[in-house]
Amino acid sequence: MQEKVDYVKTILEEAPEEQNELYKRRFIKIDFENFGKDNATQSVQDPVAFAKELEKGANVSFDVVMSPTHEEIRKSGIAKIEELKEYEGMYGRSEDKAIAFSSSTPGKLLSIEVPQGTNQNCNILAFSTNEILNARVKINVRRDSSLNVLIYSTSMQDSATLNSILNEIYLEPYSSVEVNLINNQCGMCSAVSYSKIECAANSSLKFNAIHSGGKVLRAKTEINASGNAARCNSNELILGSGSQKFDITTKIINNAEHTETFLTSKAALMDESLCILKGFAEIGEHAENSKSYVSERGILLDKTARIETIPGMGISNNNVKATHSSATMPIDSELLFYLTSRGLSNEDAKTLVVSGFFGSTISQIENTMAMQLGEGVIREKMLTKDVATTPKATLHGIWNANAMRSADDALLEHYKYR
């Protein structure tokens, strides 16, 4: 066992905390060495019972259930789970410590293969117990196919461990994918949520992420529009309370002609929580007639909360449309006064403001179960400030008040393209 600990320690020492030069001073550290030790205790609750209680409480059902000691594939005939060995896929072990730890620690590999010309759905529950959840999710969507996938990541209450999921997704030509990630781990759990996505010609991607859980959460997403006319839309919502810390890095890449990549990030923070938003758009030299847009927005619900936004853009082709913007502000005191004067409590008024702030993004989720779970996670956290409270998947309709905006609508908001 000591040899295993020493091996993990060596791998971690060789890997950087943050490889990108732009962010080497702006990241939130996770002490992976502590998780490399054999210090897991017996789980308080049986994983099978935990999964069933979560489904019952949230009024949902999952096709795949995955935990450190239990795995189950139910309805989905497109998925299989095996032991994670020396598999690297899109991730190089030396990229950073999170990937180095995942590559050197036992775990599970969930593979989803969508056959050509088919339409598939897959809802996944992944949770850590008092043991580490180290998982890779590999998704391959064949030509002329579509997939709608939900990955709901959580942990048992009072589980002071690590929940690490690395996703890699391949879209073949003319395929369509909606990915919905919901991170709702408990307040003692550290979380890693990485995604790398490759989009071939004429493919369409909608990537939605809701980050609400964990003591510390590091999320990295890289979306590469590598084929002509690929369309990629990424939406991120972050809701923090207590002393939570979120490190969110997202990179969208145009690498071919007539591609479109759009990133919208929104954060609302309470108490003493912290969020670093790092959105970057890269347009390659061969991305003629492409479009790219990065938007970062933040609302501070308390004076002690902090949001840092670091939008960036690198352009190697002049015949493109591209822009980025960033804005953070405290919640409007006059708006709160107006709402409370109409009979709402101060907390209910804040909840209503956050609902409107997040609503235009939630309403774009096509997966009804993902929309309901996302709405439930946000609603429960605003009401209780608790982390990893089981959401009730009921839809109140407030999220549907905003019609879906097209990618061009986002660019038209910028003065250069009006």
C-alpha cells in the first residue's frame, strides 16, 4: 500500500497545478495527496439504498448508477462500465494534478456508444461515498445520430472525500448532442468536473453545466469545433453559499470554417463563497467566417461574496465575428426594496432575482428531467443555503418565461455588430 501512495505522490509532484500561463496565479487548489492515502472509512449508508432514496426524493429515475463500490446499468443498452486502468483518451497525464491523480488512481470507465442514425437518451447518477469516486465517461456519437445525456454528480452527506469525473465526447459529422452536468456534492466533498469535446463537420452541441455543490469544485471544459459548420453552445450556472470555492475554466475553439462557438457563464454567490470564472475563446487561422462569443456575468448576494471574471480571446483570422464581455455587481438594493415592499421576505426576493438571472439559461435545456433537477437544485439552495440537498424535480414554470435566444442574438448585443 505504501508503494501505491508513493507512486501517486510522485505523479502529483511532476504535474503542475495549472498549465495555462494565463491562470497560473488564479486557481483554487485541491490537495490531492490527502486523497491518495488509504484513509477511507466504512460508508455510513449502503450505496444501493442511497441511490434509491435519492431517486425517490427527487422523483426521478436514472439509466446508469455509478459509485466507488456499486454500479448498475438499467435501461440503457448503449452503455457499459469497466475498470479504469491505463486509459488516458483525450487527457494527458502531465496536464495538471487533477488529471494526474485520475490517471494514477483506480476507478471506473463508463463508455456510451450511440449507433449511426439513432436517437438516444441516457441519464447518469454518479456519487462518491466515504471512498473516492474516480470516473471517466467516454461518449461517441456516430454520424446522423443524436444523444441527450444527463450526468448528476453528488455525494453522500458528510462524505469528506473526492468526486472526480472526466468526460470525453466525440461528435461525428451531422450528429447532435445535449450534455447536462449537475454538480451537487456535499459541503465536505471536493469535486473535479472536466470535459473535453470534439465536434466534427455540421455537428451540433449544447453543453449545460450547473455547479452548486462541493467544498471546492474545479471544472474545466474544452470544446473544439474542428469540423466545418460545427455549432457549439456552452452555458454555465454557478450558485455558491457558505465558504464554497469554485474554479471554472472554459475554452471554446473555432478550428474550421463557418463554425460557431458561444459561451455564457453566470454566477450568483452568497455568504463568503468565491468563484473564479475563466472563459477563453480561440479562433484558429483556418476558421474563416466563424463566430465566437464569451459572456461572463455575476451577482453578489452578500458583501462578503467574491466573483473574479477573466474573459479572454485569441484570434488568428481577421474574417470572423468575435467578442467577449464581463460584468459583476451586487444585487440591486432598490429592486430588493421594491420586492419586499410588495410582501416578499428579503430571502424570497433574492430567490426571485436569482430565478430571473438564471431563467433564460435553464429554459434552454431540452432534457425535461435535467431542467427539473437543475431548477430543484437552485431553488432548494436558495431556500436553505444547504449544499447537496436532494432536489425535488417539479417544474414551476418560471424557467419557461424566457424564449430561447439564437447565437446571433448574443452577438447583436455587442455594439460592433448592431
